[in-house]
Amino acid sequence: MFKQPLADLMRPQSLEQMVGQRQLLAPGKPLRQIIDQAVPLSLILWGPPGCGKSTLAGVMAKSLDLPFESFNASIQNKTQLQELIKQHPDESFVLLLDEIHRLTKPLQDYLLPYLENGHILLVGATTENPVMSIAPAIRSRCQIFEFEPISAEEIEPVLKRAANERLDFDLGDEEAHAIANSANGDVRVALNILDTLHAMYPEQLTMAEIASFAKNQHFAYDRDATQHYDYLSAFQDSIEGSDTDAALYYLAVLLESGDLDSVVRRLKDAAVLTVGLAAPETVTQAITLANTAACPGQHQH
């Protein structure tokens, strides 16, 4: 028998159990009203991993008292989607469509009639900007809501409750904060770290053990994702705005992701656009240094 992951055991079953997204789910807020009033709308939920997008789809199905199915656009095909629909020939159901930005054009066309007639209430989950990654035909039939990363302060009570209810030990405030802070706004990551640490140190969990394990766990970065280009833009804006600390921060993130080439291009662009003819020799120097960084093996000093 498989051991169920702690993150699955702690998955919220109601809106009251969900953490974060108060700007959307607090009483009176738009998404909360849609669910509370049982408005049959299809949704696209956009935000980082582990912030509650998939969980909300299940909660929405329970709230509407409708069957719930899930489909992953990156690994499943049309035949599998057809089978899901055949299981509910005469009733509406909530379909969690994970990785909706990877949905192929034929699958998009296939889904449209079911969205039009209300057979499927779609909850599309994506980490990509839907305006750039999802076809207008699908977007126009859905309400789009942006989810935010969960704060460490919101994750800490979840960790303490998981430790107490599922792992049978009391997690201290300092330890809970350290784990939550290392998860980068992802509740699933925080619970996975707690689950792993408890398996490694079942007798006693110390701050030193948390720090040793978690120091390389929090950095999750996808060079193909929208966030990557946000960091590149912020890097260049910081340079042009003479914000040294911000520029160094975004530079560190980009270099950690392994994208030196984009950094070099932005540095050369910034030199030309910001300095330009005011100091041509400075532009030349900046471009030379950037090229040297890009090809260190070709230069000897």
C-alpha cells in the first residue's frame, strides 16, 4: 500500500480551509461570490505552483454538488478526454484542466461546444499568462483570476497543523517559519519539506537540520515561463532607474537560473539605450565586458 503524501492529506476540502488568495476568496470578494452563489462559470486560474489553483477546482465542484474530473493537457490525449466526458453523458461536471496553456488546438476546438452548452464547467490551471498562452476562443468563455504566492505567515499554521494531526509531533514557531520561508510561496513544497524532514529526523527536528536541507529547496525557476521574462524586464528597468540593489538581486536570480546569454544581451542593450552618445567610450567598455563574461574562455587577462 502506497503512503499518501502529506500535501495530499492536507489538501483543503472547503473554502474555509484554504489559505491565501484573500483578495479573491474572502467573503464578498469576486471569486468567493461566484462559488457561494453557485454561478455556473468556467474559470482560468493563473498563478505560481502550490498556491491553490487545483484545490479550488475540487472545492468548487463540492460547493456546486457536481462531479469532478481532472485532465492534464501536457500528458493526456483526446481519447482520454472523450472518456471523461462519456462518464457524464447527461449531467454537468467540473473539469480541472491542468497545464491548460499546453492544450493543443484540436483539443481546444473539441472542448468549445461543451463549454458553450454548460456540459463542462472548466477550471483551467496555468502558471503562464493566459493572455499570451491560451487561445482567445477558450479565454472568451472563461473568467480569469490571478492567484498569488502564499505568504510564509499563511503557510506556517498549515505546517503546524500537519505536524500535529498527521505526523504526531509539535512543530515550533521558529521551525515552522524556516520551512515556510524556504518554500517560495508554495504550500505543497512546504509540506513536502516537512514530510521529508520528519522521515529523516523522526526523533527531533532542529533548526540546523532544516537549514541544511532547505537551503537548496526553495529555488524553482523555469526559463521558458512568463516569470523569466518578468525578471529580465525588471533587471533592465532597475539598471535604467539606477536602483543598484534591485539590479543586483535580479542579476543573481537570472544567473542562478543559468541564463547568462540573456543577461549579456540586456547589459549591452542597457548600455546603448541608457548611456548612448553621452559617453561612447563607456558603452564600448560595457559591451566588451559583457562579451568577455559571455565567452570567458576566449579572453586571457
